[in-house]
Amino acid sequence: MSVKIYVPCDAAAVSVGADAVARAIAEQIASRRLGISVVRNGSRGMFWLEPLVEVETPQGRVAYGPVSVDAVSGLFDARFLEGKAHALRLGPTEEIPFLKRQERLTFARCGVTDPLSLSDYVSHGGYRGLEKALKLTQQTIVEEVTTSGLRGRGGAGFPTGIKWRTVLNAPADQKYIVCNGDEGDSGTYADRMIMEGDPFVLIEGMTIAGIAVGATSGYIYIRSEYPHAFRTLERAITIANDKGYLGANVAGSGKRFDLVVRLGAGAYICGEETSLLESLEGKRGQIRFKPPLPAISGLFGKPTVVNNVISLATVPIILDKGGEYYKNFGMGKSRGTLTIQLAGNIKRGGLVEKAFGLTLREAIYDFGGGTASGRPLRAVQVGGPLGAYFPESLLDTPLDYEAFAERKGMLGHGGIVVFDDTVDLARQARFAMEFCAVESCGKCTPCRVGSTRGVEVIDRIIANQDRMQNLELLDDLCEVLTDGSLCALGGLIPFPVQSAIRHFPEDFHKPAPPPPTNGSSKAQESQSWR
Amino acid sequence: MSKEQAWDADRALSRIRELEHLPGALLPILHALQDEFGYLDKAAVPLIAEVLNLSHAEVHGVISFYHDFRRSPPGKHLLKMCRAEACQSMGCESMIRHVEDRLGVHLGETTEDGAFTVDAVYCLGNCALSPAVMLDGKLYGRVSREVADFLIDSAQRHA
């Protein structure tokens, strides 16, 4: 067996030096005249250990990390190629507790394989789902997905199988599969990791979706903040086309499926499915009225499946192992696994794929190890910028769609942002409104105008101007936003605002801060931003 | 580092023509032109409108909707700094203020010498390694004030 060294090419790993480490390793290999190849794999999702270098030994893969350029020569000297001891040695990768306690179904290959090696993909179970799907009728494929209980992982949690059935039953000359890769929520990066670390699983999932509903064309819409993911998917699609897994004759089945990647242009709202469709059509990303649902009239007015990256990337394993297998993970109406993303002020930030039902506390402490700063945890925001802020006392909430909804929260895409006791929740509430003002598409008045009014009202509350009246006014405003907005941006922005007031009232009753000295208020900054 | 060409209507038109056949071609065209010239010159609007059979207002409306599209040339280096929640929890606001003070600009502005354009972004998907910034298309994590200074210094050396 030839020795291989793995250095992740994932953007997050690269952001802390993985490219430089890979170069340093290549230089050592050359100068020491070793016949070793360096594989650029995806990330295992243990970001506090990045750059995480793995060596393939007869006993399996052994991990070292976080590896700096300066440490590389010493690793060779310490015979890390044989898995020998070194201060950075973490032991067999699969035995690292953070990884060992996970249930990786969607992320089974991420970090294990070379993302752009189709032979790696196939030898690690890839394209088995498609192979099975090609032997089934369209109805049976949809049935399998329905049985699995898979719900949209983008945040809304709508049953995927039902969406597919609607598109399957909609008569049309052309249908589309659209993948929503506009992962704009802060605290989330699972989509990015899959697109960069295992792009073929997304391609396979979309191909199965196309065959299931009778769509011959697919689009992946990726946000422009993800240039690495965009480049990886473009290359993966070219490879899949060359090898006959995409195009006029998918895997020799005689069925067509074409796939295209499109780049967004920096608009949070384009993560909303109808805005995304407008953007794909070359228009302003303003949301559409619903109905009609995209499943009936979507891209270019045709029946369209719009699914999140993780939803689509989970389809291959459901088809491979069966809906029943997948359904056996999870709790209540949340079936299968959730890709939890530990983010923000957290000691061990990273991706945890685990059956629904783990509590927030287990995720943050057992996996995440508490705050990065070492200070007490004060608040967590789950589900992105539209998710509620929870206090310590709600940490025993299980990660389950319904359990979060019961506590006026939102599980969303599974991103967990941890804050220590330096956080000021009045500032966070203000930021929520400010973010909504910056990113509102402008179509409906509650969101377009209400968000700016929200910033002003919270400013007055912070400044202790008619505080009680303004808190009441803010409550009214939130009600208008909740009931009157057309989509989730305006409709859910009251979640972070009202949860902050509910759980952290003391932050809204502090003495007014002294006026800013340099005259550059945050409001001016945000307005001057464009 | 920017390597864009000066605005050239003929080149622009040929890029537009290459892409006009795409369904929903406007965004790919705008991206292509911005990649080529670093910004979208106002002279591009009638060219695109003509080829795609859209009104000037429709093209302008799309350009102005998306935060990425710029209507004037950016600085030599483009620094995007994340100010979303995960980065806030790790102190991005004070790091951003430090960069603003050092470069003498606010978010959304370009330094007087044209060396840096500094923009806010909301999430770069590097939320386990916050604070995150992107400099000239390269992502960086755990960006303290010192790391930010180092990145700016390095960019200046390669100006």
C-alpha cells in the first residue's frame, strides 16, 4: 500500500493555513525523496483541529493537528508517516471522540475521500442510490423518500417526499430540480462542507430527484460568498458529465439529466426559494406570492423541486439503504439525522451529524466543550439570524423541530451560535432588525419599513427614551412583522428580537450608555454600507 | 489583487454575446462583466438591455438589487469582513473598528489611495473559526486584530 497524506482542501481548513501546510508537506516529500502522494480531502468538520493532517498507515488513518507550516518538518522527523508519536498526534481519526460519537449518514464520505475523485466516490458507496433508483418506478422512489421522513434541511422542515409527489403529479413538458445552496444563515456551513467535500453526493441526489419527478434539468444556486464550493461543483459536474453520470444517458439508463451551477450575487433573501427562482431567471431577487407553489409553477413557470443541499445530499443514502433505515434514526416527527453546526464562541467548533434528539446542552458541552473564551455561556442562537436566542435554562431542549417550536424557537438549518457573558442582547436584537433592513427584498411593507423602524425603536430603548412605551411599540411592530410579512425574513425576524426581550429583559433596562464620541453611529455605518 | 481591464465596450459586448443564450442570462452576464472590469460601468446597461431585450430600468434594477455588483471601480484589494452573529460572538465588531481606523474608512468605502475597499458581509460560512474575512477572494479564519494587520501589511507589500 502506498502511503498517502491527507490535507483538507475545505475552505475553512484553507482559511487557517491548509494550503501552506500542503505545500510544506510536498516540499518535504521532494527533499526527502519519498514516494508519497498528498490527497486534498474534504474536512472532517473538526475545525478547531484544522489544518488536520492524516496519514494512512496499515492500522488505519492517524490524525495530527492543528498542523502549522513550522511543524511539518518535525512531523517527518518524528516518523509521522508510520503514525508515530508527536505532540500533535491525535490518534486514529475515527477514534477521536468528537467524530466517534456521531452518526454520519449524509456526511459519511466528507473528509474521507478526495472530493473530485469519482472512483473514490464509487468505492465508498457512491452511486448505489442511483443504481437502485433506476430499477424503481418514479412513484416508488418518491414513496421511499416519503417513508424516510426526510424533511427539508434548509430550515422550514417541509416533508421532502410530499414536495416531490406534487411535482411528479404536475403535468408539464419541462420540470426542474433546483438546489438551494444559498446558505446565508450565520452559524451554518454544512452545505458548504458537502459542496466542497463530497460534491458527487449532491449531484447524485439531484439526479435521483430528477428521475423521480421527471425533471431533465437541474440548477445549483450557490451564494457568491462560497467561491470554493462553486469551483468544486463546476469541476465535479464536468467529471460526472465526462463519465456518463450526467447528460443525455445517465448511467446508461437512457434518461437525461443536465446540471448547471449558478452564482448568487450577495443577497440573503435569495435563500428564500421564490427569490432564488427569480434570481435564477435573471431578475431582482424579490420574493413571489404563494400560491402558486414552486412545485406547481416554479422556475420559468414550470413545476420545480426546490430543496436544500443537505436534503438532496441525503437522498442517495435513503435510496441505497431504504427509507425505513433512515427513519429509524431520530425522534418524534424529526426523522433521520441532523447536521448540527457548532459555531461562534465555542471551544470545539465543528460539524456534528447525529440523530435528532440530542439536547442543546449535549451538543454544546459534550461535543463543543463549552465557550472558546472560557467565560460562562449566556445565550445561544439556533437556526440562523431568524432564530431565537435561548438562555442557559433552555439548554435541555432536544434538537427537534417541534421541541424548538414549542419553546418559541426555530431549529432551522441546525446552526448553533454560542455567546459568552459579554453579549448584550439588546445589541443583538438591534442587529437582527438592522440585518433585516439591509437584506429585505423590499416587496412587502412590514419587512421593508418595519425593519428600519425596528432599529430606531430599539435605539430609543437602549438610550432609555420612553423605554416602557417603546418596548410596547416594539412588541406591536413585531406583531405586524409576524402577521403581515410575505416571507420568513420579515415573518421570523421577531424571533431573535422577542426572545432576547423575553429571556434577557435586564439587557433592555440598563442605564443609557454615554453618547458615541466619534460620531459614527452604527446606523450611519449600515446606511453607508452600500 | 485586482487584475481587471479598463472598461472596453467591444470586449463587454463580446462577453454579453457569449452568454446571452443562457436561460436567465442576466446574472451570469453581470458576473462576467464585473470579473472582467472589476465593476459594472454604466455604459454596460444599454448594451445588456439591447441584447437581452430588456429595458434599461430592468437591468439597472437588477444591478442595484444585489450587494455584490459595484457601479464604480473597487480598490486594488477587496477586504470583506463578516459581521454576522457567529463572528460577533468572537469580537468581530472591535476587529472591524480596528481595521476601519487603521485604513481610515468605513465599511463600504475605498481608501483614498485606492488600495483597499472594505465591505461588510453577512456570513462567509466559516463560523467555527470566527471572526472570518475574505481578502481578494481568499478566506481567513480566527482573524484577530493582529491577523488583520498582518493581512493588510502583506497586501500592501504586494501592492
